[in-house]
Amino acid sequence: MNASLLTDRLSTLLLCSHLALPKGANGHAKPLSAIQWRSLLDKIAGSVWQQPGDLLGQTAREIEVTLALKPDVAERIAALLDRAGQIVIELERLSERGIWTVTLGENGYPPKLARRLQDQTPPVLFGAGLPDLLTGDGPAIVGSRDLDADGDRFARRLSERCGIEELTVFSGGARGADRTAMLACAEGGGQAAGVLAESLERTLRDQEFGRLLRADRLVLVTPFHPGARFDVGNAMGRNKLIYALADAAVVVSSAAGSGGTWAGAVENLKKRWVPLFVRTDDPLPAGNHALILEGGIPLSLECLPPAGTLLRGLLDQAEPPAATVAGQSRLF
């Protein structure tokens, strides 16, 4: 990696991650959101600096004048940039634990995320396992944490088909449908990618996940601090990554009108990132019926595409989605 890319990477980590920040940091020390980061990139591109790395070493006043920012915004940026030494130490600590980072614009960043999420694309991802698995072909398989026997059977059989056909299952890593789908696919010959809303560091201590990571059949990734505890807001925010990484999505079970599975599915239907399929095998959960009324495509185990054509067959059943994102207001 050349010097310019290294400085761009460091600048992105300093401005958009919570690494080496004290817990509860707020005010001028709060990292930039995805939308704020994209807005700042536009400002930089229109200035004499051109690249994010050019911000390193600049004073708050120089940032304010060159980028035509408000003084408090420039001070916030300068304060975030003023911890390069601490963040390098933290990156070394994470690397020793098998955790890598990739920033938007680097070659290893999943292109589907940037293409589909646009202004909402997370500038920084933390992960463990083979990053290349994030670019695999396959469906997202998601559902409730409290999975009944029928939902468990559906998730396993569908994921086993994915494994046999060497597809990647994208999910959230939580107990229930997510974990069941990921394990069944990876153990059956495919790969799994889990987008976490809780601590990546703690999840790495999971024995089953650890075994699959060592076998290069699993990748775990999060846009949040690797040590962050589970947070409902984080769970809602990560849903869009699961859908944006996949080629289609299947809801195993959902509550009606509430919960993370419902929220993620409805958002995907609205944004049309990927076709959304919904389990219809009896007994049909109330949320599944409601999602079909919202536009989800019915799917049962008996009506899966023929062997060897699972993903292609699903996509043939749905019109290709137009990746659209509602316009976002600029904050700078």
C-alpha cells in the first residue's frame, strides 16, 4: 500500500471510528456519520487538498478556511485527527486478536455496499476471517431469535442447499434463524458472512464460529467498535448491510410490525436493494403473512428451484431491484 493510501486510511479511521476514544465521547470528539463523511469528502475533493490524508497535520483554522466549514465543525475534525498515536496502538492490539479493518475506497471494501447504500455506506468495517467471503454470491437468510421447530427446519434445509451449491449465506450472527442458517451453510460446504450488532471481540470466543473461521468458511464483520456491546440501534443499523451484501433475501420468521427482522425486511422492500422472499410453510407466522402483503415473494421448501440453480432460480422469480436510496441532507 502506497503512502497516500495509508494516510487516507488513517484519516478515515480517525474521523469515522470510535477507536482510541474514551467511552461516552460526545460533542466535538464524536466521530462522523456515514453521511457526514461523504459530505466531507465532497468538500475535500473541491479543495486544494483532494484526499482525506491531506487533513493530517492541519490545524482547526486551516481546515475551517480551506474547506469553508463552520469553526465548531473544523475543531471537531481537528480533535478527532489528534489521536493518531493512540489509534495505531489500538489497531495493533486488534490485529493480535485476528481483527482487521478496511475503509471505504480500499480494494478490499465490498463493492456491493458502496453501490447500494451510497451515502449510508459505513466508512469503516472491522472484521475477522477471509474478507473475500464478503463478495461471495448468495442470499441473506434472516429471522427471529426465538425460532420454532418449523422455522428451524426451513432455515436448515435452505441453508444446506446453499452449502451444497457453494453459496454464501449472509446473516446477522444472532441466535435463532441467523445462527442456524450460517452454521448449516458453512458446515455443508458453503460459506457464511455474519454482520454483527454486538461485540466482535466477544463473538470470536464462540467455539463453533471459531472453528469455521479457522477453516476459512466464515467471515464476521461489523461497522461498529469491535468491543461494542449489543445495542438495539446498532442492530437496526446493521440490517441494511446484510441485505446490501446479498443477492436476494429470505425471511424465515418475523413478528408483525415490530422487531429487527420486520424493520430490516420493510426497509429492504422500500429501498429495493434485493428481492425479498418470505417463508410460507405452515404454520405461517403473522409477520410473514404481513410481509407478503407488503410485497414479499412467497417461498416454501417444496417450491425451491431445482438442484444446482437455487440462487439463479430465486432471482428469476423476481424482477431485478433498482437500487435506490432516498436523498439525504448534507450536514456540512
